[in-house]
Amino acid sequence: MKIKDSSILAPALVMASLLVGHGIAQTPGAASAPPAAPQSIQTASTIMQPSLDEVLRATGNLSPEHWRTSNAMRQETAANIDSIRRDLTGSLPSLLNAADRAPNSVAQILPAYRNVEALYDVLLRVTETSRMSASKEQTAALEQALNELEGARRALGERMQTVAV
């Protein structure tokens, strides 16, 4: 076969020389790189569980009845703490399990994500109250749990966005 148009041949020769010059082109007998291993799918539980364990530990040691605040604020904080504990042991595990069973389904991840968002909001209120009226140790534990939950919440949101794409 004879190439009549040299405008096609010149760029092809330049590209070939660049590939060989940079070591990109391989000889037929050269070993090729092994295919990349498929990435393991991060489940909702894998993403969330360490931070949820931290939240459970931090709220387990709270005693808002000794906080320096009004009685109404102590009662509200105690109710929020009870709500957090119920969510961590009751509804959230089943939502995470459903998301784990269908890790590529936004419809299954979204309910867990929305629950985590609500959990974060309640934990934020408890943490803010602790900053004004709890001991430094209790506040530090809550702040650590809040930070970890925030990171996991973002990671779950990113996972959901990846699935959506």
C-alpha cells in the first residue's frame, strides 16, 4: 500500500518517534504492566462506623445534669443525648445495612445520609451547649466526635455523589 498524502505520514512519524524516545512504546516481547486491581467499594458502614463509635463513646460519658446551665437547657440536652443514643443503636444501623446491601444505589444510600445529617445537627447542638456549661473533658470528647462525624458525613456524601455519576 502506498501513502499518497505525506501530510498524514509526517505527524505519524513524529508521534512514533516521541513514543519510542520516552520509552512508552514497547517491543512485542516486553512485559506489560499488570491490570489494575478493581477498587473495593466502600460501604456506608465502613465509612461511618468509626465515627459513630466515637459519638457513642463521647455521649456515653456525658452528665448534663451537672452542667452549669438552666434546668430547661439541661433537660433539652439530656433529651438530645438520648435521641442520639437511640438513633445510633436503633434506626441508623438498619439504614446503613440497607445501604451496604446496595452500595451502588443512591436510593439506598440517601436515607442513611439524611439520618447522618440529622444526627450531626443534634450532636452539634449538644456540643455547642457543652462549650458553655460542661467540663473541658466532656467538651473535648464531644468536639472530637463531632469532627470525626463531619469527616465521615462528607465521605458518605462523596460516595453517594460518585454512585450518582
